[in-house]
Amino acid sequence: MHTLSRPRPEDAAAIHELVAARDVAVLGVPDLTLDDVRGELAEPAFDLEADGWLARDADGGLDGWAWACAPGDGDVVDVEVVVRPGVTGLAERLWPLVLGRAAELGRARGHATASASVGVYRTDQPQRALVQGYGFEPGTSFYRMRADFDGPVEPPPVPAGVSLETGESDDVRRRAHRVHQDGFAGHYGFTPTGYDQWYERRQAHATTDWSQLTLASVGGEPAAVCLGNDQFAADEGCGYVALLAVLPAFRGRGLGRFLLRHAFAADAARGRKGTILHVDSNNTTPALGLYESAGMRPVLIIDMWRRTV
């Protein structure tokens, strides 16, 4: 019988070991770092006293990690249940807790129901079957794209009329936040978020580097943003484009391609051997084709599943 408790920041190493064990069983390699876990536990929207559960065996070993987190005011609640490979019966104990908490979080935000959302690696057939059994249905698929380079990458020329700023100042970050919010409106799973929470969420992660934010303005008007970080630096030796957004009024001018190539050059200059990003295969803009045409290739697929609670 497993004992349930709430997570604490000092549990990060044990959680990392557990999730890595699951990843190795499914992917052959770990897919997160200890800093990733620390950032998740420090997420401002995550209540350590209410939103997560640890399941330990009789000897104190960690066999289960489950959580629900609502990162904005919308009805979408991200959920996850990770159980050590070979342990049976524990997932069935944790899933009802997570789904019940997701419903509570939805109601707390003024919604009659919540949309619980879970990501499942395409290769993880047992997890796929499990979430289907709990009533989840396919939503969309996110492709992890990667571009590799050996040595320097020539920076692209800045388009005429375009000016660039980096994100070390609060003023630039606030304008970049607005571009992100308006540029992603209507995208799958996107929940509008106020600036303070947007900023605090990124500050919670040690991999955040505001110098990797590039805001592109056209005629002085903010038009597009690219935000990179070091999420994949330690384990993959790669830079990461966490978001790339272009306002609707400025699409079709090549700003997305320019910022992507700009990120490639910046990552190469930092000594990275590649750049990684995630893209919704059903994106409202033809982003997947853009990334493929820029020399990126898919290396992993994460299917998103949803159910109403």
C-alpha cells in the first residue's frame, strides 16, 4: 500500500528520478532535467498544498507523482500522473484525485466545468490506453522539432523597417507579452495570462534568460516575438525556442522565418549544437511547414488528450 503526501521543493530530486525512469522506459532516455522539476514545483499557479500528490511505498521509495495545474483563468487544467514502471494499481488511485482537483480548479475560476488536458508520448501505448479509459479524447499533437548545426550560423539580415530589442527591461517584456497574448489567441490550449503571472512563471525556471527574448517592431509598432531559453542546454546541448508569435496584421512578411533564423544564429554563437521547439501540428498558422522549410525535423511527438470534468 502506498502512502500519499504533498510535494515539497526538497522532493525535486526524487521526482526527477521517478519521471526519468518512466521516460527511459518509454523513450529510452530521460526527457527532463532536475531544473525542469524544480521549476514545475516553483510554478506560481501550482499550490503545493492542494495540487499535487506523491505516492511512496512501505520503504519510502517514490513510485507515483500526480498533479493538476491551471496556469491561467481559462477552463483548461493541465494534469499528469506518472507511475514507476512495473508498479500496478497506483495509477487507478491517483487519476481520480487529479481529475477531481481539475474540476475544483475550473469551478474556482468561475467555470461550470473544466477541460483536463494531458500530454502522452506517441510511443507510450499503455498511457494512451489508460487515458482513453478515463474518458480522454484526442485533441491535437505537438511535434518536437530540431535543427542541427556544426559551427557558426550566419545571422539573417534584419528586414527593412524592422527594429529589434532584447528582453532585459520590463518595458520590452511587457510589449513582448502583449504580442504573445494576441499572437496566440485561438491556438489550441492557449489561456490568456496577465503580465505578472506570465513573468513570474518564467522567473520560476532557472533556464530563463531574458537576453534570449527578441521583440521585432515594424515602424516602431511591436509585431513579433521570439523567446528562447536554456531548457534543452544541459541534456541536449541545444537552444530552445519556447515561443514564436507574429501578430495577425504582420503575418506574411517573413518575420517568423527571420526570428527563427535569428535564434539559430544566436544559439550557434552560444556554442549550442542545435535549436529545438514544439509546434502544434494543427496550428492556426502554417507553422509546421515554416519550421520544416527552415531545416528543422520532427524528433518526438506528444499527443494531447482532453476530457471535461
